[in-house]
Amino acid sequence: MKKLVFDVFREHFLECLSREIKFEQSVCSEKKWTDTGDLEIRRKVLEALNKELKKKYDMEFEINQRLLSVAGPVESAIIQAYHELSTIHIMNRINAKIIARRGN
């Protein structure tokens, strides 16, 4: 289980956002997260991102109200979503080690 680095995650996030709101990635990164669309648009962006991450990396994060309502720039939403993904990745690694030890 390899960890997805932040820069690659950021690129995936901006690609999904750009596709959903039909703006260039450079414009997307300069917007406030809540200005990119309503709650449903932001949910679609995160769902598209999760689908891509699941397909390419077998990883995903929970789409929760906190991520949907990040107050601040898109960059803040990217950082918080990456933090969620990283936390889940760490938990999965710990669980895998525990399960492996039980098998011995």
C-alpha cells in the first residue's frame, strides 16, 4: 500500500474540480472552495476525486460535511481532503500490521 504524495493528489483534485465547474485549473486554484458551486457541486467534485483515487490507487476518503463546507480557498479544501486520505492510509497500514501479527 503506497502513499499518494500531496502534489499528485492536488493535481487529481484540481482536475476533478476543473471538469465539474468548467474552469481552467489555474482559475480553480484561485477560487474560494464555497465559490466553486453549491454543496451538491462540491459533493460531485469529491465523489469524482474519490472514484479516481479508488480506481488508480485503491484509496478513498470519507466525504463529510467538514470537507464540503471548508471556509477558505480551494487549496484549504485540498489540504484537508489530503489529510483525511493520509489518516485513513495510516490507519489501514496499522491495521494490516496488527492483522499480520495475529497470523504469526
